[in-house]
Amino acid sequence: MLEKLSKKIDYQFLKNKIIPKLTLLFKDQNIDVRKDALKALYSIVNLVDSQTLSLVILPGLESARKMDSDPMINAIINKMYNMMT
């Protein structure tokens, strides 16, 4: 759903408002919230410029990876890393 919405909103809004809020959710205590935030980001990561990837998303993914070792979270993070390379 976020992917469809991202096509209808301004890229700067996506970059400056939505992506930072998603990365903040990576630190939420509820594991389901973290999973959903990662899934949402995964659906739009291909739209993001390289500077935002390196300055915002990669540090957010690193913090999510360090939070716990949930297999689903690790799988989503690995998919995103592979998508970025």
C-alpha cells in the first residue's frame, strides 16, 4: 500500500517525513511494529536516492539488526541489503 501511496505524494515529503518516521519505528519495543515498518520500507526502498540510503536507511537498518535476532526481521534486512547492492 505504501508503494502505491508513494507514487502519489511528493518525493521530498516521502524522503523528509515518511522515511525518518519508519526508521524510528525500527526501535519500537513491539516486534510486530518493527516488522511492519521494515516491510513498508522494503516496498519503497527502490524509490530512494543513494544519499538517503546511506545517511538514513542504512543506519536505521543497523539499529534494527542490533535490536534482536528475530529471523523475519533479519530476512527483511538481508533482502534490503541485497536490493541496495
